[in-house]
Amino acid sequence: MDKKKNSCIIGMASVVLLLALDQFTKYLASAYLKGGNSIILIKGVFQLHYLENRGAAFGMMQGMKYLFVAGTLVLLVLMVLVYWKSPMEKRFAWARFILILLTAGALGNLTDRLIRDYVVDFFYFELINFPIFNMADIYVSCGMALLIVLFLFYYKDEEISRLIPFKKPGKKGSDKS
């Protein structure tokens, strides 16, 4: 098997494992926290608290399930395309890892929306009154933070254009260097 196929198999297996972890933690939250049974882990700082989120991040845009599903499906197709087209060089392993995180996070919350009509959230940082979130949200947040760092400090412009397969290449000879 070639490197591309191996990378795709590892990527798919990783997404499945992360998705299973997300769904398992949501199952546990539903089984043990639903009905107001919060678990205080650090008093006044952090607790497990069940919430049914029918919106997007931070509870915005409540009740717009079909918009979220359609948007997520479009993003999933784009992420799979970028993963497939990404160079197999070691330098691009971080980009593939980030795509795995983003894909697993998107699938985790999409699964909830399709099965339950809401997303199960349960991590709550009471100290800063941070919105309640879940494992899929952690995948997406960490993936986006890493992506920003990579694009700002790690990859050069020409490497970024190699990662984005649908970006039009610049005209030859138009470089003003």
C-alpha cells in the first residue's frame, strides 16, 4: 500500500476513535447528568453539567438544525478533499492531524443533531462562566487553534497553497520580488 492510502486509513481510524470517544462521553453525560445531577469536580471552578444545545457554539442560532447539518456536510466534503490532496511529506503531518480533529468534531456534533435534534454538552468552567461544551467542541477548538498557529508561524505561503487544492495558483512572472 502506498503512503496516501495508509494515511487515509489511519486518518479514518483516528476519526472513528475520536468520534466514539465523543459519543461515549455524551452517552455518559445523558445517563448520569440529565435531570440536574451535576458533578462538581473543582468547587467554583469546573463541573460536569448536562445541557441540550439546539444551537451552534455558545448556544447561538437556536433551532437552525437544517442550516447546521447542511453547513457541516459541506465542510466535511471540503476537509476530506483537503486531506486527500494534502502532500504526504512529513512537514504536512500536522495539517492532516488537524483535519482529523476537525472532521471528528464536526461528525460528533452532526451525529447528535441528526439522532437527537440537539447537541449534548456537559463540560462547564464555572469560574469564568464559560459556555458548556463537549469533546467534539474540544476537537474543533484545538484543531482551529493549531491551524491558526501553523498558518501564522509554520507554513510558508507556497506551502499553504499546496494544502488548499481548489486555490487558483498565482500567475507566473507576476511575483513582485
